[in-house]
Amino acid sequence: MSAVSTDASLIEQFLSHAVENVFPSTEALRERLSSGKRLRVYYGIDPTGPTIHLGHTVPLRKLRILQQLGHEVILLIGDFTAMIGDPTGKSDTRKQLTKEQVAENMALYRTQASTFLDFDGPNPAHFRLNSEWLGKMTFSDVIALASKFTVQQMLERDMFEKRLEEGTPIHVHEFFYPLMQGYDSVALDVDLELCGNDQTFNALAGRTLQRIERNKEKAVLATKLLTDATGKKMGKSEGNMVAMTDAPEDMFGKVMSWPDAMIVPSFEIATDASPEQVARVKQAMADGENPMLFKRELARQIVTMLASAEAAVLAEAHFDRVHKDHAAPEDIREVRMDVAEIALVDALVQAGLVDSKSEARRQIEQGGVKVDDTVVTDVKAQIRVDAGGTTLQKGKRHFAKLIRNA
């Protein structure tokens, strides 16, 4: 067991950087972290998509600080809750996933999370699945859990109130999501939960259950959300995320496409820049310095964090070559095929432009795929493979040429 550090600078960084709310209070959590007592802490991710994204890294980086301080940290994958669907922020019922879809989505999560957490060192992070306990609950267990909350408590959620006003259906199973996430705290017997601010209601359900079931005060730290210029959360569901499966040049290009208004909040939330550094960027932009300079620095820092410093240098050079200099890519991968026609989804996978069919479908639906310079949004599309070559493009920077063998 690792000794607990009470390093004041790390504790202050944890409590102040990109934090939206702390329950019961910042001072109460500071006191616990400064006591020298080892805390058990968790952060949960539902595998509703095939990758961890930039928004996840905000609480993951905080979890890393706690691991460095010697606390017991848990990355919980909501493989069971993902099959139910979190209604948070949704104007209609979230589509439920199958067990197979969830397993495919979460395949790389531990590897991706290891960019931030050490799963093998002297104070290893734990990787858990909430199907371990939720999948074993009987109907009697569920009824007993549901009895701890009232319908009025559930209806306090903004999106449920909005749906009622709009006459949009609220399905009974959606009320169970905060109960299940709340029960995760009891099953893990945690002292602290980290979450994005949109998960505060669910996290506080766990705080209530810990008090009822274990007579224990669980703290909650909710981080600020990374949002686009319209205030919409950047994540899997919205299709506007920077994903850890993105190539570094795609990461760099996505950040460079963000509006200038996102630069300062992104430095604050998506990087480890100090408040003083963020303030300097804000002041410099207010004084008329070119925002593009700071957006480049932001892109470099994000690619360095998600990939490597070397990858960031190469990604910036690629961006300049393709966008700033308006040059064509230096080379386009050629893929030989024996067929005259192929499903676009299959072609993207075989050409190495995506890692899975699910990612291919997502890219197509979002308008991110071109065939011979024409955008294709039909996930069932079939394309011809010409002897002279058929060019596939994913995003602005990734190309492959399909060539039919003679």
C-alpha cells in the first residue's frame, strides 16, 4: 500500500483546476485530503462509444493526481449501465445498447486510460465493471433500491421537467439509471466520486445511498464540461469529440477548427495550464494578439497529452502542409482489391481509415467521408472500385485509393 501524501500544491491543483462543484464543500474535501487518510475514489465511464475522448480526460487527470498522492483510485466502466442508457441531457430516450455492442466499445478503454493512470505500479489503479454487482441483482433487490427514492426526487432533473413540459415520453427504466449509478458508490464503498458536471444528479444519488446504506459521507467533485461554441457538450453522443483513437493530425486539425471563443476555456479545462497561464492567454487575446497563435499552442498541448510531443510536432507540420500551404497530401495509401464493388463501411475498414465498422458508420453519418470528393452519408452505400482508382477520404486529412486488380 502506497503512503498518502498531503502535498498542499497538488491538493490545491486538484480542488481548483476545472472544478464546477464540490459536495459537501471544497473546504470539507480539502480537510479530508490533508488528513493523511487514504481515500477510495472512483470515476465512471459508460462505454456508449468505442473510445475515450478529450472530455473524459478532465476527471481522469484528477484521478491521476489522487493516485500520485497515494489514494486508492478506481476506473469504473459502466458496462451494465451502458445497456440501460443514461438520460442525462437527452430530450428523448437514449438508444439502448446490446451486450455485444458494449463489449466492442470498451475493448480499448483500459489501454487508453493507461495514458493517465498506472494500472501496474506500486499504487495500481483498479479497473472494474459495474456488471459485477448490477448484473447479479434480483428483482427484489431492485425494488428495495427503488424504495430509497421518490418520483418527486427523480422529476427534479432538468431534462425530465423539460420532457414533461413538452409532452415527450419519460420511460420508467430511465428513472433507474441514477439509482444504478448511485449503487455503484455503495458496491465500491467509496469516499469520493469524480464526475463531469452533467453527472452531478447521479453522483449525488450515490451520496444519498452511501449515507443510507453505510452511514458514510461520500464527497462528490464535479468538473467543468468541455463544450463547443453553442454550449453543447463535446462528447461521444454529439459527434464533435477529440477521440483518443483519432490520428494525431486529426486531433490537431479538430482543435484548429474550433472557434476562437473556445481557446481560453479549453486551456482551462482540457490542459494542465495554471490559472496564471490561462489569464495571460486571455489578456493577450484581449490586447489584440492573433488567436491563431494560442490555438496552435492549445492543439500542441492536447496532442502531446493524448499522443506524444513528437506526434504533436508532426501533426502541426501536416496541418501546415495540407491547410496553410494548400498542398495535397504527400502520399495516398493504395489498397488493391479483387472486387468491382464493395460496401463503403467495409472499404473504410479495409483501407485502414477507421478501426471498426461502428466507427465507419459514425464517420459516414456525420458527413466525414468522401468518395472521389463527394460526401456520402448513406451507411449502406456501395461504391465502385475502378481500375484507375477510387479515392476515399475521412475527415480533411486522411486518404486512401482503392484500385481494382486487373
